[in-house]
Amino acid sequence: TYWYYKWQSREAIFVTKSGKKSRHKYIGKAGSPAFLLAVEMMIILTILLSKNTQKENFLEGTFHVTIGESFPDLTADIDVIEELISQHRSPHTRKAYEKDIRLFLTSMSNKPFSRDLVYEFLHLEEKQAKALLLKYKALMLAVGENPTKRSPKIRDRQKPLTEATVNRRLAAVKALVKYARKQGICTYSLEDVEGERTASYRDTSGVEVADIQKMMAIPDRTTLKGKRDYAIMRLLWDNALRASEILQCNIGDLDIPELTLSILGKGKGTQKQHIDLSPKAALALQDWLLARGETNTNSPLFVSVDTPTYGHRLTHTGLYKNIRKIAKTAGIKKTISPHRWRHSAITESLNQNNGNIQATQKLSRHADPKVVNQYDDNRKRLQKNLTYQLADLV
């Protein structure tokens, strides 16, 4: 006696010899090739069904969890401008970006600034957004500051903005759109809107050493303010420091025994650079701190000594006004700023080392030596010399 086996289906899917469809199909007796093939197929189907069932059970379990409920929704109430400017460490960069973006939006819409105005601009069609920015660029070059809100009489007296200012304002708007695009808020790009060509670092002129000496003699070093101002000027001259590098320092960044100061260099993030101080600068800093009587290492290195703001970190505006007042007292007619001191120090260092670009770059801490080359070219005044030589020939 033989046992015959068959496939069985819920529906008629097997075709018989007569051409009809049936729910059954015989596969032969046990041990036959057809039987063994059928057993193998059943094993494979069983394994596949088992895996699918496990996956379904896992997915069914996850359906009880709301997708995203474990993570905060950072896009629900985003302030695009605030998020954008927070990416920059410099408070001046943040302030300039916010001012430039607000000015563009209010000028081109003739509406007061609001968050809705920002989102309306970011949801424009690309063609319209580009047209607005190009129009704004043209107005800045032709008319000047905030051209759409000036009366005709005032507009006629305005001077067109410089290429550098125009490029800065364009860059702020383009940065806003780029950041919003990363956040999925807008879909277009303004990278095709190009800025104006400019000559970088055209004016690197400073003042003569004699003028620096005159200004150094102005602070009354018997007073607290005089000690502070003299110490600042020593850093501006001896180390060609930027105003921001000086004002961001804390007392703990100064190591008088080692004659070093740790600064946050431009474009260096939070990584501090150690620079060597001259003995004169270290002595001036020590004199200032002893007179001030502050020992907290987290306190600002330089603070205001005016009564209303005494003890607060000295601001860029405060430093600029102070340096300008000292220059005026010394009889310097040229407009003097902390950065003009830096220009003077870098130019004079090239005079002292016979144009050693590499050494001067160590002092100035410029990332690109081409910038120092610009200082050197301006110092030598090559064009002027050649012009004089040509004039002498005829």
C-alpha cells in the first residue's frame, strides 16, 4: 500500500490534465522526487512565514508609540534670524547681520519688521526673491542708505554705499536664505546674486612712530584710567592686537611671570592662542591690575572706570572713543582707531625687519600671507616710486 500526497489550496489554482482548475494537485508517493521537492518547498515557506510574522509583531509594537514624541520639535517655533546669528561668536557680527536683514526686509516691503515678514520673504518664489535682492543692490549702489524710506531731498544728498558695505548687506540676506533652506523653511537659493568686486585691504596706512609716541605720553599713569589706557596701548602697539582680542581677555588669560597672554584670535573659535608679551607691556598690565585691586581670574582684563558702568567689561565703542580722544589730545589730525594702531604696528614691523613677510605674519596672525604682502606693497609705495622715475625721464 502506498500513501499519495497532494497540494491543497483554498482556491482553485492548479490546472488539471483536462484544463480545468482544481484546489488539489497530487505530488506522488512518499520518497518520490516530486514529494521531496514539495517537502523542501514547505520548509522554505515555513521559515519565510515565521520571519514575516516576527517583523509584523515588531511593527505592531512600534505602532503604539507616536513617531517623534521622544524628541523635541525644534521646527515648531523657530526664529530664523535668531538661529542664524547665534551661529556666530562675534557680538559685532551678530549685531550687523540682524541690522542688515531687518533693513532689507523693511526697505523692500515698506512695512515694520515682524516675524511674519521674515517668513513671507522666505516663502516667495525664487524669481521674485532674486528680483527683490537685485533691486535692493541697485538702490544701494545708486542712492545709498535705506533708499526706499527717504524723501527726495534727503535722497539727493546721500552718497552711494561702498562696494564693501553693499557686499556685507547682500551676504547677510543670502546667509538668512541659506540657513532657512537648511531648516526646510524655504526652497530657493540666492547664491546667483553676486556682490561687487572690491580690492581687499586697500588702506593699510597707519601713523608714524613719532605719533605713536605722542599718544603714549597722553595717559596720566598716576590715575586708574591712565594705567588702563597705557596698558591697552602697549598691547595695540607691541603685539598689534585687534580690539576684540584685547577686550575678550580675562585676568586669568594673563601670565605675568611667563610674559604671555592667551587670546581668542579672529576666526579661531574657542581655541586660544598664546602670545608673548614685551616686558614693558607686562609691567603696564601688572601696574593696572594692582591699582584696580581685582583678583578674580574670571573677571575681564579691561573694564570701564567711569562711575555709571564701573567694573563692566570695556566695550568696543568705549575703547574706540577713548583712543580717538587720546589722539585728538596728542594733536594727531588723522582719524585714529584701535585698528589704525594695528596697521601702524604691522607696517613698522616690516620696516624693522626689512620686509620679512613670514616674521611679520607671526606678529599679525593673518591666516593668509597675501594680506601681509599688501601691507608691504603699500609700505614701499612702488607705484609712486616708478611714477617719479618715469617723470624724470622726460
